[in-house]
Amino acid sequence: MLTNEDCAYAAALVDGEGCIYSVHHHGLCVFVVISMADKGAVEFMEATFGGVLKRKYPPAYRKSGRQPQWQWKICTKAARDFLRIIRPWLKIKGPSADAILEFEWAPRGSAKNLPVGYKERQAQLHERLR
């Protein structure tokens, strides 16, 4: 069961080490990503909220002496659900989360029957997240 402390910790990780962004790919896909050298923090995120955990290597990391990065990523509906849970604790990324949560998402599989102006609203949301 999620505690307030879990939610506050997740929000702090998103505010400090995270990114909320969107990509146009057959519609608008929303992502929340946290990248950091500390594997334990992103393992907590995967165990608690789902998503995907990957190891990333910075360019020329071996020569630079930099550590590999661990990246946790969650996307689209799961990202929206996650943001809804942690929103009360977000300070820095709150406006980006609000933009996603206020957007009226079309039901999955309704690409041919989108409401009037939907694609324009998607483009506006994408710009707000830049």
C-alpha cells in the first residue's frame, strides 16, 4: 500500500531528477523519466509504480570516468495515473503535471473518431511541455 511518504519521495525524485515530456507518435505519448546514478532510488520507483528500468551509458562514459545512469520510465496512461497520485507533492513539475491531467484524453482506439479540435489541443499540450 502506498504511503504519503512514498508519494512525497516519488514527487521529490521527479522534481529533482525527473523529466515530464511528450512525443508525437501516432498521437501524443506522455512520459515521466527519472535518470540518476543511484540504482536504489529508481528500483524503488519501478517496484512501487511499475514502469521500465534501464541502464544508460553517457557518451564516452568510460573515458570520462562518469558512472552509468539508471533510468526509470513510465508512459502514457500509466504516466497520467502516476502523476495523478503524486501531484499533491510536486513543487517544480506541478504545472507540467497539471497540463497533462487537465487534458481531455480521447479513449484508446478512437483515432478515427476524434472530437473536433482534438489534434490542435494535443499540439498545444505538446508545446506546453517543451
